[in-house]
Amino acid sequence: MTEQQSQPVEERILRLLRRLGIDRAHMAAYLPGDWGGLLERYPSAVASLNLICPRGVKTEVLRPHARRVLIVSGDGGNGVADLMRAVDDLPGVTLTMLRDYFSRMWADIMVDRRGEVRSAMLEFLALRDDENPLPSVQLPEGEGEEAGISYTVKGTGPPLLLFPLGLAASQWDPLLPALAERYTTITVGGRYVGMVAFLETRGPGYLRAVRTVVDEVGLEPGQTVLEVGCGAGTVARWLARYTEKRNPVVGADINAYLLREASKLAAAEGLDEVIEWRSANGEGLPFADGRFDATMAFTVMEEGDADAMLAQLVRVTRPGGKVAAIVRSLDMPWWVNLPLPPDLRHKAQTGMGDVVEGGCADASLYGRMERAGLKDVVMLPQYATYASGERLQQQQERMASRLTPKEAEEWRQAIAAAGNQFFISQPFHSAVGTRP
Ligand SMILES: C[S@@+](CC[C@H](N)C(=O)[O-])C[C@H]1O[C@@H](n2cnc3c(N)ncnc32)[C@H](O)[C@@H]1O
């Protein structure tokens, strides 16, 4: 990794703010990777922080600034009890609960609960502005890029930086008109922020699991590949490199924002001639029967009707071709390589992640593939290991955020004691079947 690529996201955001002539801005975000470093190292740049259905809360980082923090959260799902505990530990924080709402990573929050999020944010921002007025900025509307961060400016008023919202299909779009009436909104994107950064940091641990599956498929030069649910194109780009551009790849996804990012990343790597990006729903693919030699869906079937997706993959694969799948595994424990007491180990290693009704995140993958008509299904439960870097940090923070303060202290001591032996392994089920 070059020095330029390894620059932390907070430095990139700071450079962007400087370029736009902004010292301080309101900010709204979803993933802690986007705001954690900023608040820790450059707190004066953050006028307020609006966390929308956040995935992970860095309590220690937030605590000194809790009065300038709004948390909007659904009241459903595994993470709510942990969030409530974090909120108890953040005196002064403002909390808005969305009733009867479970915001999964792929929920389209601004479509689902636009009115409530709008009111919560606008009221909170107005209060912060009354308390500590933020000067307006005059910026031309349009797009730009600085330090690897792409941005789009809309509206006038004090600056409001909008980080990406998970896998949400619509991102901030439904709320932008209301926000842009009172604020200069700066919507940021690119490989270093949001879900794109999150997906990119899964390699090489995750890509090793992908390689096992792809090797099992055994592509011949020239054979065509479809990757459904390609997201930011992490796997499709890896595949193009791995096969030395000998296999035309179609990356298909339902999410326009991620497809845009995928296309830019592939072009930057000179891989655009071998990968074609298509907007498509995996439950009803717009391709002819038998169109591909191999089809793949990696960590996608958790998010929709897994059987419908498999049926489509089988349909568009030629007879004799291969269908490959990887799903996160809620039925296998994670492995945390730390000297932990049994109860704490159990708590850290289980209950991570979720799945929609009809989705697949367990060993039912193997039976589903057979029922979809595939033969010779090779079953490959696997672990992706994160032993250093950003992903290890993200996963350990995610686990730590689910612990009580006493457990979190034990956790920190165990990490210090483990030294270089500390790693976290994430379980996956994966399989390759042959279309008869
Ligand atoms: C966790 S990401 C995985 C991305 C990529 N496969 C990888 O391994 O890096 C899941 C992706 O599946 C996409 N997705 C979810 N449901 C889908 C559907 N019904 N059709 C197509 N894509 C879908 C999401 O938009 C997201 O990009």
C-alpha cells in the first residue's frame, strides 16, 4: 500500500474541508470508521455528529462530545440492547428511537422513515446552531474530488457533511431537498468512506475464502462469469486480476450508489474493459437462460430471497457450468484469538449479524443449492481471518461495543496480553455446484 493510499480517512476529510474553505461542519454518518478518527483527532472540525441507525458506537470517543451527538435508531434487532447500554454511558447525548423499526445494514432508511429522520436531524441541528452558531458557506453546486473523497454540493447555509448510509439503495437522496433548504450539504463518497471502505477492508482474509471457491469453480480462459450482488466490485476486480483479464466478468447489483463506485474503482485500476456493470435484482435477473459459464453470489443471499436468487443463478448458467455462493454463517461461532474467560468468549463470538426472512446465513445453503437443481455440490465452510489492519480494528470495536464496561476492560487487557497473536476469524458457508 502506498503512503497516499494508507492515509487515514480523517486526514482526507480534513483536506476536503480545507479545500472548501470550511473549518467546522455538522456531520451525519452511519459507520464508525467514517467519524471515529475525526472526532478523536480533530474534534473542533465537528460541529455536531448525527448518527443514523449507527452500526457500532465508539463510546469512549463519543463521551467527551456527547452533547453534540444525535443518535437515531430503530428499536428492533440484536444491537438495540447494546446501543441502549452505550447511550446510558453517554450523558447528554440526544436519542431518537424509530418505533417498530429494525435497520439492517441494507435497510433503505431514508425511504422507510424519512419524515422522522428529517425532523430529528433538523431539530437537533437547529439547537446546536442556536447554542454555537456555525457560519454559512457559499459553494457552487456540483461535484468534485479531493484526497480520494468524491463530493457533491447542494443547497446553502452552514455546512453539513453527509457520509454514506450503509448499503441503503437510496442513500441520502430522499432527505436531500429538505436538508439543502437550510444547509450546504456535502455528500461524500469514494473508496475510503462508508460501505465501500468497509467492503474493501475485508480482503485479504475474505478474498482468501473467495479464492478457495473460485479455484473450485475452475474457470477456463475465456469463460464468462456473472457476480450477482457485486457491491463495490471488490470481488469482481479481484477476479479480473486473478484471471489476468482472461475472463469477461459481469458485476450486477441492485444498488446504484455501489455500482457507480464499483465502476469508478475498476476504471482507476484499468479493469473496465473486462468488467461490465449492470443494474439488476438477483431475484429476477435480466439475462438469457444459460448465458454464463459460471455464476456467483458472495454475501448477498442474507439480504433477500435466497431460493429465488439461487433459482436465477441456475437459470442463467449454461448446462455443465458452475454456480458458486458464499454466505455469512450465523450458525458457526466466530473465533477470537484472545485469552478470555469462557462467558466473555461466548458473548464475543456469537450473535454477530442478522439475516432477512427468506435469506440464507447458515448451513441450509447446501440443501438449498441441491433443491435448486445443482449436482455435485462441494460444501466449504470457511473462516476469513483478520489479523491486522482496519478490519481487525473494526471487528474488535464491534465486539467490544456489545460488552459491559467491566467486560470491555477485560477485553482490552486480553488484547494487550495477546500481542501479535490477536486475530478474529469470521465464519462463512460456501459451496460450488454444477448445473446439470
Ligand atoms: C455485503 S455486500 C457484498 C458485495 C460483494 N459481493 C462482496 O463480496 O464484496 C451485498 C451486496 O448485495 C447487494 N444486493 C442485495 N440484495 C440484492 C438483490 N436482490 N439483487 C442484487 N444485489 C443485491 C447489495 O446491494 C450489496 O451490494
